[in-house]
Amino acid sequence: MAQAFVLDLGRCIGCEACALACKTGNELPTGVSYIELIEQVRGSFPDLEGGFDNHRCLHCQDAACVAVCPTGALYKEDGLTRLNTPACSGCEYCVTSCPYDVPRMVDGASTKCDGCKATTDAGGGPWCVSTCPSKALEYGERSEMLRTARTRAEALRAHYPNAQVYGETQAGGLGVILVLPDDPEVLGLPRDPDPPTVANVWQGVVQPVSIGLIGATAVAAGVAGVIARRNHMAELRDIEEAEQLVGDGDSSEEA
């Protein structure tokens, strides 16, 4: 039975509880993290919208990393992308093939989220989900998570007209279904990810990154972030009320 996460970026408050729980629960070494919270600012001053990119493995069904792994260290199970680290040869094909820039090399081997396989096999839940204070994260059967994501996106549209579900079909269907407050491109996500072919990966094709642009906008981003975060917290209260109204409407129709 395929399992999946819901990650509601409209509700994420950037507290990093998920990242800390993941790091502690999985006993990750210093400098290694499977979740990275990146503050985002959208709009024009002073009408700014704030949010967070919860950067992590999205567990693609058609996973490029699995397709190019020569040893089978990366594989699919229960709808999620697992990693058997001892089997990794250190070839780095997964690093260069991932359309979401997720796998990292640590001590000569690939590392990434494996959906807390050991914990869930023992009957527990993923560490990140159990510690999220704003209920931005949920975990369960994929069909149920899709229903949850659609309900949340509908409620979110009261404040973000472009709110939508991301991950139903992208990369064959994602194991982390995202509820987005805006179009994917605005949030730095490919609308239709097109992973490189195996041949391209072996040729070592890597896209350049502009460091100069990041440095030039750092100060402005810091000021804008304070305003956007304040606005985001106010929006969360309204979103919770909208979700309650949607839920009440669904209950009335069922009755």
C-alpha cells in the first residue's frame, strides 16, 4: 500500500521542529540534515507575503535517482524512495540526476530521507510529522493524503487564489504531496520536472549557480523577511478558520 506525506506550505511556520526531530531521531551526524527550511518572500513592498520552502526529498514515483543508481542502493518501497547506504558505490549519479536537488554525498556515500523506514516498520510515525506544531505535515495512505491536500488547497484559496496541490502527477506522482499557496514556479519548483537521461548524468552535466545574485539581495531579503513573517502569521489564523468552514461544509453534505 502506497504511503505519502502531506506538506502544507500554507501552514508551515518555519519553526524547524521537523528538521530537529528528523536529525535527532535519525541520529544524523553534524552537518547533515534531511530537511532544510528556507524563508521565502513574495510580492512588492510593503504588500509582502511570507512563507517557507521545506526542502526535502519528495519521493518521486518515477525517481531519477533510482533509475540511475547502478547498485540498487536507491529503491522504491511502499510509494517512498528508500536508501540502503552500505550498497552505495559513491558514483554521485543520484546527486546530479535529481530534479529537486536532494541527495548529498557524505563520507563517500549518498544520503537523503528514506521516509523513516526503521521507525514506520516498527509501527511509529515519521519524526517530522510527530513534532509539527501547526499540522503542516501529515502521513498516511496516499489516497487519503491526496484528499486531505485537496481540502486544504480549497481552503487556502480564500487567501491565495493560486493555491493548488502539487505532486499528483509530477514525476509519476510524489510521495510528498505539497499544498502550495502559489504557482510552482513562484516557489522555485518545476511544474513538470524532466529528469536528465542516464547518459546525461554519466556525462556529469551540472547547471551553474549564480552566487553573486544571492549576495546582492541578502540585506533586502532580511528586511523583507521580517515583514513577510509577520503577515504570514496573521494569514495562518484566517486559513485555519477557512479550513474549518470547508470541513463543516463537507460534514453537512455527508449528513
